[in-house]
Amino acid sequence: MSSSSRPRSNTDWIAAALEETFNLPFRQFSAQPPTNPFSLARKKFAHQDLRRYANEAILPKMDISSSVPPLPPPGHRGHLNRLLIESEMYRELDTLYAIDDFEKTAQEFAMLNLPAIRKGDSDIDHEKGGGIVVPAPGFQISSFVPIGKSSDITRVLRWVIECPLATVSHMMHLVYPQTVDYTLQPGSDEDGDREIFRWAMWSRDESTITEAQDTWSESVLVFVQPPWILTPADFEAFVNLRTFPPFSARKPLKSTERLWGKIWDVCAQKRSHWFVLTTYWGWVFGAFSPGRSRAFTSEIIPFDLKGPTVIQCLFFWFTCAIAGLVHPHGAWAVPEVSGERQNHNVLRPCTYRSICRKRKRLKERDALLALALKP
């Protein structure tokens, strides 16, 4: 039988169709064509099975540029996390606790509360932008564009916001329509720590508030530091700290204590009790008690952990923060502290110590004089 009279195989007729339509041989699309050329058509969109998607979605790897400071050897602390934070009388943080069985609780919560049936019409948020972009096996996720190697905190922040946070924010809108007014809002970067510390807030868009009783609602603050600033050993020291030192005008805070002080200050100013601290490589989930004298944190969750995934952990934490609004099954609640003062609206006082950097601070008598003359 001549080659012209042989029946065509599946790949033959596909090649012929491609050559006829695009004038491009099939082999230029793929040196080894898939066994089933229609396999992509069977892949689901994430919104069609959010439960399985979140269980399979692993964050893409973020590489860092060779231009950043080298990380110290494993187990060694860094010396670059020089936050401009001092001991303050208004900061009431006292004791810090570890959350028991965080990983197991987060995964079970996600499997229980994420639907396995279709929710919404699209993986993309056409109204506010963004959407589900973290790739997952078996799902058609094609909108994530690599951001490139991180060379500064701005690019690390982009990795955090544009990849996992955008994904989970849209998931929350799909699962809980009550959260459609919640958006990701970048925080102010005008203070002296902007090169090593940034934050974003997932909260209700203030422009949607119409009732006086709705002027406050719980939110989640996401704090970001580059992995060459908050090194793995520094991160471990953060989650292992168990007591925060009382106010002292003469004893400076250590690096880990300054980070806790910074997080406490921003959460108090924004009236939030829930937070996430991340380098993108690692994620810690935390919360303050109602009076902010106690704090609770998870262990460090690696970006590529598979059980639970970071996506499952973020969904768990965002949902627990607004449990009073969406009423999920099995939410974790911040333990109440007996006798704690309820200070839901803490404003950071403007004190001499809070506006003067340590290297420019005058003698103690001059500081007292400045406070005494303050109107």
C-alpha cells in the first residue's frame, strides 16, 4: 500500500489540520505530541471544584536576584532587620502562644468549607481585577505571569499580592458572596522601614460603607519582609518567642521583639486582630486577643507545602477572621483572656520616643523636657 493510500493516524490528521490552518507543522508545537490531544479540554477551571483546587495548588517558586545580600549559613541569624521600633508604654503585648495542630486544622477546615461544585462563572475577577492564578495539576490556570527574580521588597510584595493573595481573595468572593466588598489594599510605605517592611490589608472597601454601624469590620493584615531580611533563623526566633518585654526606657528591644512591636502597632492602628507574616518562602498565621495583650501564631508554613497548601491556610485564616459574617463550620476563634482590657480602637500615641530615631535621640532630660512642653 502506498503512503498516499494509507489511512491516517490520529496524529497524522491533526498535523494535516495544523499545516492547513496555520501553515505550521505539528512537530513545531511539540516534539512529542500528547497521547490524547484533547486532554486539555477535560481540565477543570478552579471555580468548578475549589476544594480539590486548593488541595493541589502549590505556590510557584520565587527566586531572588544575585544582587541582594547573601543569606547567612543555615541556623545563623541575620543582622539586617533593623526596624525603627523602640519599647513603648502603650504597647500592651505580654505573652505569646503557639496554635496547636494548625496544619491539620487548616486542611480539615478547607476540605469541609470549600465546595466541590461550581461557584461563580470565572476564575478571573472581572470587576476588581486579579483572580485565581496559582497553578494546580488538572486545572486550567493560565493567567499567572512570572514576576521575575526578587531584588527588593517591592518585588517580593508583588509576588505575595499578585499570586496567593489575589487567588484567595477571589476564592473568598466565590464561596462567600457577603465578602464581595472586601478588597486587597496596599498599606502605607512612607515610614522609615519601607525598604525592609511592607504590608497589605484584606478588608472591606470603605467606599461601600453606607451604615454607621458598618464603619468597622474585622480585617486581615499581611506583613511582608524579604527572605534576606527575615532569614529562616530569624523567622524561627519570631515564632518561638514566648514573652514580650515590658516597657523600659533604657533597655533596647532585640530584633525579634522589634518585629513583634511593629506588627502590634500596625494591627492596633488598623483595628485588626488577625495577621499573616511572610517572606513568600515561609508563612506564619497569627492573631491577637481582643485586648491585644496575648498573641497566637502557627508554625512556619513553607511556600511549597502540600498538606496543607498555603492557599488552604490563607482561606482558613481569612474565613476565621470574618467568621461572624460568614458563619463557617469549624472556625478557629481567638481565645478570650480573663481580665483583659478591651481596646478595640487603639491609636498609637505621638510620643517623643516614637518620633525620634535612636541614633538622633538626645539625653533623657531633653526627652522629658520635650514631653513636658508638648501642648
